[in-house]
Amino acid sequence: MTNSISTTFEGRRPTLAILVAVSAVNPLALNISLPSLPLLVDVFGTTTGMVQMSLSLYLAAVAVAQIGIGPLSDRYGRRPVLLWGLAIFVVGSVVCAVAPSIEVLLTGRMLQATGGCAGIVLGRAIVRDLYDRSQAASMIGYVTMGLAVAPMIGPAIGGVVDQSFGWRSSSYLMVVLGVLVLVAAWFDLHETNHNRVSGGGIAGLVRSYGALSRSGLFWAYALTSAFTSAVFFGFLGGAPFVAADLLGMTPAVYGLYFILVAGGYVMGNWISGRYSGSIGMVRMIGAGNVVLVLAVSVIALFFALGLVHPLSLFGPMFVVGVGNGMCLPNAIAGAVSVRPDLAGAASGLTGSLQIGAGAIASAVAGWLLSGILWPGTIWPLVLVMATACALSVVASIAARVLEAEQY
């Protein structure tokens, strides 16, 4: 793969380690707090719905921030936008660590999300700066395979740290990690965007997104990514409460079981990195969607048969992780390759749709599980995940048709 990199970037290429690190701080901050969510209801004397907003608002802030971060990096470069984002992430982590109320905590979480998402957007854009279309999916697969370690270890670390030192300790840990990644990026991450788009401000942003919005193929890939992500984020929004209320799991035990989910995602990303170049993006997305549908169906079958056990949920969720790992790198690579000159904007809009759909799925799952529909059961969570699966299949079929027409 090294030979495919333009000689323009020789000697200036960011290392794979730094791309993984800057991409990982956001999902790590998101997932490290999951085991503590049920406990915060009593800590702040609030409701389950209000605590669940720490997840939904985090995802919503990521979705909104990415809309601006992508075009800014197309105009001013990847490096300065990323460094500012990491600095904001550190400030947000400090606010979370000292929060005296749920409202302050939610503010800190939104600052974390806004700054940390720069790494996700720009990690993808940097890969597209360095690699051609045929190899972008493989490289994004390798990068996301590395960053999948963050959600894999995040809940496990969060559960143990919470149990040992209290819920605030996970936020202090994110302050330290955020500073370390910021310093590493300062020294290791050089500029890769040497073809800046002209024009800035709102007008430049409108022009960038206007060009992307006219591409049906972009929308097909971006929506595939969004609905595939919604399967996983729907699980994130509902699983902590299903685990605590239905399965009787402690935060530490939940964190350990969650390793299965992220382990599946690592495997799926490895499959993408290894085989997307030879199999093709569209076929890999299709295979991943088949895996997702089967896995969600198995969850429904187990609980319908009365098999109420952690493995009845987390075993099939390992397979959901595999399907996500197969779909997402290829859908993202397809979206950012439609207009290579607007890779930052495409990455930002794709990420915004991805996390926005995730925020909606997460909020709906939490809302339904609060007793609106089938109280005390897993069926609201299954309903959200199954709906997202169906929408992902429809979007991926559209991508297949439009890809055949264009290429």
C-alpha cells in the first residue's frame, strides 16, 4: 500500500498510531461513562431520561460539529482544525470532572463531543488525502480497527474505575488522555491537505455541501453509514438500562461483556481492511448488512424463547459488531471518494448523518425503555435496532444501483 501514496507526502505522512489516537478519544469518552449512567440518577437526584441525555446530547453535538469541521479543514488544513478540536475536548473533560449538577455535566459532555469529533472527521479525510479510492476503504478499515479498541476497553475501564474511585475519576482520566493525544498530534501530525478549496465562511460551507447534495451516490453511501451506525447506537442507548433492570448486571460486569461487542467490530474492520480491495466496497457493504440482519434476528429469537441471559444479548451483539465493521469503512470510503476535492466536507457530513442517526436511535431506545412501550422487556431495543437494519439495507441497495451506473 505504501507505493500508492503520492510522493508529495513522503516524509510527511502521519503515522497510523496518531490517526488511531486522534480518532479514538471521542468514542472512548462516549463509552467510558456508560457503566455509570444508571448511578447518576441518584448522584444528581434526577431522572433516567435526563441522565440518558448525556449520551444523546453527546451524539447530537458530534453530529452538528462535524458539519463545520469538515469544510474548515478543506479550507484551512487538517492540522490546525484538529489541534483546536483536541484543546476543546480537554476543556470539556475538565468541566465533566468538576460538574456540580447534571446541567453542568451535560455542558461538559457537549464540549467533549464538539472537540473530540475533529479526530473522527479528519482521520478519514487524511486517509483520503493520502490514498486513492480503491485503497481508502481498506485503510479506513485498519484505522477504525485500531480505534475500536477505545469502545472495547472504555466500558470495562469505566466500570472498574467507577467502582474503585467514583464516577468522576473517568472524566479525570479523559483529561489526562486528551492532553497526551494533543501533545502527540502537535509533534507527529503534519499537514496533508495541500489542495485547499477557495473561499471560506458560510458561503464556502454552502458551496461545499451544495456540490455534495447533488450527488445521489454520496447520499446512498452516507445514509448506509448512518443507518448502520444507528443499529449500534440504538444498542448503546438502551443496553445499560436493559443490563441493569432486566439482566441484573453491575456496571463492572456490563463493561466486561461490552468487550464482546467491540471485539466483533475489530474483527469486522479487519475483514474490511484485508478484503475490501479485492471484493469491492458495494459487495462488502451488502455482506455486512446480511450479518446485521441475522444478528438482530437472533437476539429477538433468544428472548422470545425466554433465554434471558447476558449472553443472549451480548453474544449476538458480537456479530452485530462484525457487521458494523464490514459496512462502515466501505460506506465511509464510498462517501468521501465521490468528490475527493471535498473529502473533508464529505467526511463531516457523513459523520454528522451517522452520529445524528445514532443520537435519534439512542434517544428513542431510552425513551421506549422508560415504559412507553413493552415496559420491563427488551423489545423496544430490538424494535429500534431492526428498523435501523431495514433502512441500511434499502440505502445500500441504492448505492449498488448508483455505483453500477456511475462506474
